[in-house]
Amino acid sequence: MLDILIALAAAAAAPAQAPDPSYGAELPDGAANLDFIAVNRTGRTITVLTITPSDEDSQWSEDVLVPDDLPDGERGAASYTRDVELCRWDLRATYEGGRTQVWRRIDLCATTRVVLR
């Protein structure tokens, strides 16, 4: 029993280790990292992908798509950090030529892959 108490006391006195930098920076408390894979099945090339919280009067984000363009049949990474945790988001694709399409109430908490049709 004394050995266990000594081990616990030593562990409590040990300095905290710095986080492993390979994991990336920690998000602030309450921040939501909304990384997902966008799969383009629209038949057109997506040039910009933006998001906004569903059911809120918010502006659309900057382009969250990592590649410059996302051709039909391809997939690309999308990443956005927001200071509140929400699950339902609206996504808006802008196609070559400027036409847009919106998908409403996508649950980004439940999926990491969003197929855009």
C-alpha cells in the first residue's frame, strides 16, 4: 500500500508534459473544429464551398475547401473552426460560372464525409 501511495505522490509532483506537436494546436474551450471530406457528385466543378450555422442569421464563411477547385467525382478536405459547438450547418457550393447551390441542416457532428449531389 505504501508503494502505491509513493507512486501516486510522485506522479502528482511530476511536471505536466507539453502536448505532442504532431497533434496540432488545441482549440480554445468551446471551439468546434469542423473538418470534413466533401465529395462532389453534382456534375459540375465546385470553385468555392462555404458554410453557415443552420437556423441562425449568420454570414457565410470564407472558402473552407482546401483545393482551389473540386471537379465532379472528386473529393476534397474542408476545414473550419468556430467558437461555439453546433452540429447543424448549411453548405453552399459556388460552381464555375457563379451559380450556387445550398444544402441545409447538414449534421457535421454525425459525419466526416459529406456527399454533395
